[in-house]
Amino acid sequence: INRVKMPFKKYPIGGVTQIIKGSNDKIWISTTEGWKIFYPKDEKIISYSFGSDYLVEEEKSGDLWIGKSFGGIYRCDANGRITNFYSSSPQEFTKPISCFYKDSEGRIWLGTKKGEGGIYKIEPNQNRVVKVLQLNGNIKDFYMDDLGVLWIATFERGLFCFDPAKNIIIKNYSSHSQNLYKTKGRTYFEILPDKRGNLW
């Protein structure tokens, strides 16, 4: 929305859960009934029926990563071909996805919902999902800092710092933690870095 020149305008799209700006001026919209492509210039909407989805990210190639809210992770290329990912062949990965993150090395990190609370990864050019860590909480967000430490935001479990190289948790910021790592809260929804390297 151009806040100076355009008024707010309503479009016939309900149950919106996520909006992502894609390439070629298109907008990806995740809804409770599937996902849609919206072309603002032409006001054109294309719908795709793929169940209840959690739209995550569009690659520079135009490929789309889709995390299923009821289980599974998929990749859809620009021609509509869908790649399924597997926990162990031939068993398809069916965990409910709560968050998604691609690091600078091209690895895909997946968080799952409360009741499962696992952290998984997909190495570049592979279609296998590997379990990395079990936290037994709702994973909300990821961020990897310049030192290669993966920060993990959770619901009611605090903020974790995980070292992928050593495969260990090195810090846990929470109201239950002690000394330097004790915080007032234990629920974190997002991790946002600023230009100075601070995390919010």
C-alpha cells in the first residue's frame, strides 16, 4: 500500500496467514484454504489448492518453499513441480511446521509445533530432513549470527543459542535461567537483527 497516494483497498482473499513479496512484482499469499499469487498491477489473483499451508520463502530462482501447518515441507518450482522431503526413505516428513529459516550456507532449518518441538535441517541439494535437536516446545523463529550460532525463539521455553558445529546448546535465556541468562520472559516470537548486530 502506498500510504501517500493510495487509500486502503479490500481484496476478496480471506483467512490470510502470511504475505511475502515475490519476484516480478508478484505477491505470495498464504491462506487457510491454500496459497495464492496476487499481481497488484493487474489486480489478478491465481489460486492454488494445496491444503492449509504455511508459506515460507521464494528463492531467487522462483522456487517456493512451503511448510505445511498440518505436517510436511515441500518445494515448488516455477513450473509447478513439487518436491517432497523425507525423514528416512521412503518415509515422507510429516511433522507440523511452525517456522522456517535459510542460513548463509544454504541450509534449511525447520521448527515444529508444540507437542513435537523438534528442530530439523535440510542440507543443500538434498531432499532428506534430518533431526538436529529436541526442545519439546513450540519453535517460533530462527536466526544465525556471524559466529555461526543458531538462535532459537520458543513459546514458553525461552531463547536458545545452539552451536551446529558441536551440536550443543550453549545458552538459554529464560525467566527460569540463572545469572546472566535470566530474563523477565520466556516466550519469544521473532528474532530481528539491526545494522549494529544487536538482536531484538
